[in-house]
Amino acid sequence: MLRFSWLPDLLDWLYWTYLVLCRYFSQTVVDDVIVVLLILVGLASIMNLISYRLDGRPRKGRWADPNKALYSKLRIRHKPSYWTNRRGKKLFTQRWLPVTHRIRKPKALVFICHGYGDHCNFFLAELAAKFCKEGYAVVGIDYEGHGLSEGCFGLIENFGLMVQDVADFFNLCRRKWKSIPAFVYGESMGGAVALTLHLNHPELKIDGMMLMAPMCKIMEEMKPHAAVEYSLNTLANYLPHLPIVPTPEFASKAYRDEEKRQRAAKNVLGYNMNPRLQTAAELLRTTDAIQRQMHKVSLPLLIIHGSDDKITDPAISKLLYEQAASVDKTLKIYDGAWHCLHQGEPDEISNRVVADMVHWLSERDRVRFLDVLGQRMRRVKSWTSTWVASHVPPMMPHVHMPNMPNAQALFSFGHPGMGLGTGRERKNSSGSLDGGVAGDREDEDGRGGGGDFDHTPSSPDKVVRGMGSGVLGGDGSGTQRGLLADEPKAFSQGPPSPRAMSCASWDSLGEAGHGGAASAEIFSDPCITETEGEGENVKR
């Protein structure tokens, strides 16, 4: 969008210039100078308007995708579409999916961030097809003013807004593929986009980044003189669309293979004019910001650079590798390679670069898959434990009892927050059987009441009463004690019973296990035998 907020400032500047000139020169000279300045400003404004309106982009109907045969050969589903950003601009997007994506989920999602003046067709579409052939889903977006997207051709009015568009579309894709890892691939300026995406939007679920010749700093050979740079930054406030930033020819310094360089000249969707004033100013500000925040980069990182790159500085990639806080980081420098590693190098180098990226992806998506699988297994175990605790009644553990005619036993079961005590009359002196009554109570302290029972034996002058109480602490341990007596008894020590129930199967679910009687003390008299048992619930 054209901006005319600079007009009052320009008129103010012309007025003060007129006053200063009148002080030192004659009126005739001053008038001539002012006329020349007005003519220059008018011409610049006309050029600015023309560069905005007639940006040279081909119409969508004239663009024929050159990679359709490749998609058919590799059995790839290609889905182009338009997505509207927050400012109402329609941005061109593409998806490349393996033909088996409906039967088998892709290994991971690869999100492509293209470079300056480029787009996700042409060479990057070939790279996407290679990723797709290996089983990855690939997504790309043309930034505003790039490729087939709306906006002034080649203009980056605000780098932060451009990254915001990428973040919004990445979130949209991430919601579609929730269960697979997501990686961001950034090439040249796309590397700066990927880094800014990570630094400015830490909430995004990105599992790793691949940066090819990232634009963390522009080479001095590509930058104008410092005085010219200052003047251009000032002019950018008034005439942002003017493509007058002096830079060397890009293709001659980016493509080493001559045949591929000639093919790049046929890329009609690429921006080949000089950078616009506002674009140059935004790129300089962005690279300065990235250099100050390299230590904040914490994602798994693969950095690829050519040792003879004349566009972006390989030394800054090494600095990024050294300063990044990432634990998992890899740096690969290819000797003799230039800037465009996968589309401008001989096939031997470009194939090796793609193979290295696929290998790096396969290692990370496998690790990520195991992490996700572990999380899901833990979720299933937790759900199973909760369901069992709420639906399956506690089992009575088997307790070893001495072979005695008269015996009673008390057992303890425990769950977090609930204690159960059960009294059972195993056998009385007369040989008749009688069942106890189970009691339970649940509160915040996790204390549960036990069962109580009474029994009147065959002899009417004897009444046997017993009461069990259960206590279960919040830490998962519990005891159950019971006492049955109606007269003093002689004491005898019996052998300890074995653990009534193995806790291993419950421990594996991460919940409190069910402990049985760990020890037994046996009291006996002529009429009754009593067992007191203690059980401990183990929680891991």
C-alpha cells in the first residue's frame, strides 16, 4: 500500500532548504535549485508509483507449473491453493503429499521458507518432491509480494508481519497434522524467517530446523557503502518502493553450475530487479537482530553452508552453531560450494546435500516418534489405572494360614484416598461359618474404615466380637489390624506368612499396589484362634 505520510515532512524540508539557500545565494539561483529539486521529487514519486502498480508479475493464467511431470513420475499429490492472511492479502500456498498419505501417515511435516525474491515453485518444488518421495508431507507458502501471492512485487514492507503470516499458516498446518513431528526448512532469507519464527513465536510446536545458507548476515560484498546505506535508509521512509539499491548481479554469484544458472534465468516468478529501499532496510534490521539473539536458539538444528558462498557469510553460520543453546545441533560446510546448494551446484553436490538432510530428518522423526509413543503409553497406563481403580473391586489376597481348626483373618486393601477393611470369620470353634461385614469410607485424608463383625458360637455363654479398622495414608501405604477376644489367651508365635499379592503388576501402572498380609501373629486358646495381619501398599 502506498504511503503519503512523508509529504508534510518533505514540504517542511523544502521550505527550510529554500530559507538556507536564500541566505547564501541570489534569488535566481535559489529558484533554479528549488525547481530542479521539485522535478527530481516528482520523477521519484512517479517512479515509485509505477514500480508499485506495474510490478512485472505474470498473471496466474500465464503461469504453467513446470513440475507436473515430476509429480506424476514420483506419484506425488500436489495441492495448490490460496490462503488469506490477517491483512486480507491472498497468499499462494502448496502442499506435496505422498500418494499413500491416506493409508499411512507421513513420517513428518516439512515447512518450507523460501529465500528473497524466490517462491515455492521451480527449484524448491523439486526439493519438496524429493522430501515427499521419502515419505514426508511438505508445505510451502509464497510471502506477500513474492511468487503468485498478492502484494507489491519484491517488497518486504515489514519483516515481522511477513513472519507473522508464516506463523499463522504454520499453526494451521500443525493442527491438521498433530500427531507427526514438524520441521522448518529455511533457505537464505528463509533461514532468517525460520530463526525469527522460532525467536518471536516460541509457542509454536517446531521439532527442528534445517537452515541452508541462512541469512544471518549479508556479505560486505553485497552491501552498499556505509554512506550510501545511510542515505538509502533515510529515503526508504519517503520512497519505500523504489528499486534503486545497488547490488551485484545475483545469479553469477549464487549458481556455480552454468546449465542451472541458465535455467534459473527462466524463473519468471522470481524477482530479478534491484532491491527496493524498504526491503533493503528491513533485511539489514533483521540480520542485526538475529546476530544479537543467536544464543537463544534452542531447537534441534542442522546448518548447511557452502565454503565459497558470496551472498551470505559462512563464518556467521559457524558462529550460530557455536552460540546456539541447542543440545542437538549439526554444522555441515561443503568445500567449494556456492550459495544455492541444492539448485545451483553440480548434481554430485546437490544430491549429497539432499541425502544429508533426509538422513538428519529420519533420525529426528524416529526419536520424536518414540517420544510420542512413550507419552501415549503413559497416558494409556494412567487411564487404565484410573479405570481399574474406579470399576474393578479389590481382590482378596491369598494369605498363608497355618493348618489350624480355628482361625480368623483380617485383610487390608488400599487405593489412594480410600481404605477398605474386611472381616472374615474363617472358622469358629463349633465348625460353623459366618461372614463378616465390609465397611469403607473415603475422605481427603485417605482414611478408610474397616469391617466389623460379631459371632455367637454354639455355646450360648460365649460371645465372640471383633472389629477391623483400616488406615490408608495419602502416600499409598496402609495397614489393617484386628483383634478378636472374649477372654485372656495364651500367646504363641507362628511363622510369618508370605506376601499375599505381588505388587509388580500394579506398580507398572504407576499407581498404588495392593499389599497383602506381610506378617502374622497367632493367638490361640481352647475356643478361638485369631490372626492379626498387616499389609503395605507400595506406590511408585
